[in-house]
Amino acid sequence: MTTDLRVLRPEQWDYWYGKLILAFGGVPEAPEEMELYRELTEFDRSIGAWDGDTCVGTAGAFSFRLTVPGGAPVQTAGVTMVSVAATHRRRGVLTSMMRRQLDDVRRWGEPVAVLTASEPGIYGRFGYGISTAQLGLRIDTSRVRLAAPDGTDDVRLRFAGPADKAVVEACEAVYGRVAAVRPGMLVRQPGWERLPLLDPESDRKGSSPMQCVLAERDGEVVGYARYFIKPQWNDAGPKGIIELRDLEALDPAAYAALWRFLFDVDLTSTVEARNRPVDDAVQHLVSDIRRCEPWLRDSLYLRLVDVGAALEARTYQTPLDVVFEVEDAFCPWNTGRWRLTGDAKGASCRPTTDPADLALSVRELGVAYLGGVSLSALAGAGRVREVRPGALAEASVAFASDVAPWLPHGF
């Protein structure tokens, strides 16, 4: 089947987005959520697949900057709003949109593309791999104690209106400083500060409106927490749940002060956090990690669109000189041998005819790119092949990140 791929026009957005909603089950979103995504949509970076006058596929790409190891914010395509009508599945619609989109991303000069997948099995054939994970916690605060570090009592906490302009600006300043040092975080562009503030009443399911607490020291905001409270009771008394959306802080004392506050909220006995970094320090403050019920889930899927530019954009933990033999059937301009030389100060990556040290596909290179998954682990699964003895250990150590990569919110 042949479909016509067209760039989205502003007057088509309602119809186009309606097709996206239908493909995801047809349950309407809250009006405020739809309005936000309408404003964030970049029309010249969004496409529809058309069968005559009917839109049968949707795809978009936000203009992002993604923090990579070393702290550089790399121009990145945030792939989003991808759908295919149930009437047109298995006819090549998705493949044609992915082909067009990756060609566009390359033309835009963005070396990396990222997405969050509705189903894990969809995007591997287009070169995307799982680059970050998220930690979930369900903490029994009636049984778990928190050991706060020195200085925690010096942090002042106060309630604040989550959407107040000054509060949003202060929280975004904290977020920006955290995002500059943790790979996988998005450097939020104007308008995106509204995403974590979305609080449709229809989505609360018995929870309170969003609440916000600021952590301050010497009059400066050094952390914040946004959360909801779901009151619950049983015959023994109150069993309320704190549903944590965001918690960021600039130092250990502010961080611990915010967590201690959440542990001590009256009429609650559980804190639920569904998306935290896998190395979140709260795991080392609690008295009983088992009663925090930790679990992991896949999060950010990443693809290298331009292998050379992407590998040059980050730094490396130890000096590295390695030749990769890269296979990339979907974006053949990446296929071939690439010599990567780099250290903690910078890197160079160029095509070469030198013998390969490691052989892998572009998918595995993307999985390891942010430093959260080691090349050695991928080799253990048979997905990286060592050609030169010793090259695997050298590259695996160099690619690592001091802090785990993490995506704090979807898009």
C-alpha cells in the first residue's frame, strides 16, 4: 500500500491528534493537556500518513537538548505522537514514517533521536535501544525510618503554589542545575516547564490537587517536591498515600529534608514514587529497602542518527582509542568503521579503514551511549563482539557515567 506523507498544517491538528488518541484507545485527554500539546507541537517537524483524505498515521519530533556524559546538551529529536490506525497495520505505514523522520533528523543536523515506547518491541528494528531505566518505589513509611545527614535541620521548608510564576521559575532553576550534570535529562525549552504542572481533575482518581513544598537555605530555593495526597482509611485508621511527581535538590541536606517531610505527612503511611533515577540516594537513607518495594522499568529509547557527531559530543571516563565496526541497516550512512579517541576533556570520531576492535550494531551503541548500560553487559548477551583482546574492557570503562542516566518525564 502507498500512503502519502505530508507535513502537518496547524489547521489539521485537531483531526490529526484525534487520530492519535483513537489509535491509543480513544479515551479523550483532559482539555488542558490537549491544549498544552497543541502549543508544544512543532508543525514543521510533524507528519501524517494519508490514505486519500484519511489520516492513518501520525508522528512528530520535538526539538530537544539532551544532557550526555560530560554535561554537554546535545541537539536531539524527541520522537513523539507516533501512531498507526488499526485499519492500516502491517502495511508499512510505520516504517515509511520512521524512514522519513530519520532522514529529516539527519538533515536537521541532530545526531541523536529519543523516544518513550508504548510497547518495547516496536522500535528495535529502527535502531532504537533502551538507554535508561526508571526506579519505582512504594515505601511503607510506618515501618521505614530515614537517616538524614548533617545539615538537614538547617533547611527551611515551606508550602508554595505549584503554578505561581516565582515558584515555577525557582523550581526550573533547580531543575536546570540538576539536568546539567545527569545524562538523559532534557534541558527544558520554554513551554516545557508547564508539563510537570499538569493536574487535570479528571486524572486525580481520588487524590488531592497538586501540592508543592520548597526547600530553602539563606533565602535561596535549593530543592522542591511536587506531590498529591490520596486519603485512605481502614478500620485501624488513616492509610493515606503520597504520590510523588517530582523531587529535585541541589545538595544532600535539602534532598533529605524533602524526603523526611514526605515521610512525616499526617494521615499517610505510604510514599509512591513511580519514576526516580536507578541510583536515587533515598535508597541509602532508608532503614529497610525491602519495605520500599523497589522495581525497575524501561524508560528512554535512544538512537544514534549520526554516529560520529554523537560520539564526539560526549566525554569518556578514561582515555580511549577504539575502532568500532558498526552495522546500521536502516541508516546505512552509519555503517562502517569508526575510530573513537577521547577522554574526560573531549573526543574525536571519524570513519577509518583500520581494523576493528569491537563489532556491534548501532542499536547497542545507542544503548551504551549515556553510560547506564555497559558494553561488557551487552557483550555478555552476545550483542557486542570483541575483535581485539582487551578492547571491550577499555571501552566499557570509558563509556560509563558517574551518575545513572535518567529521563524524569515523558514527552
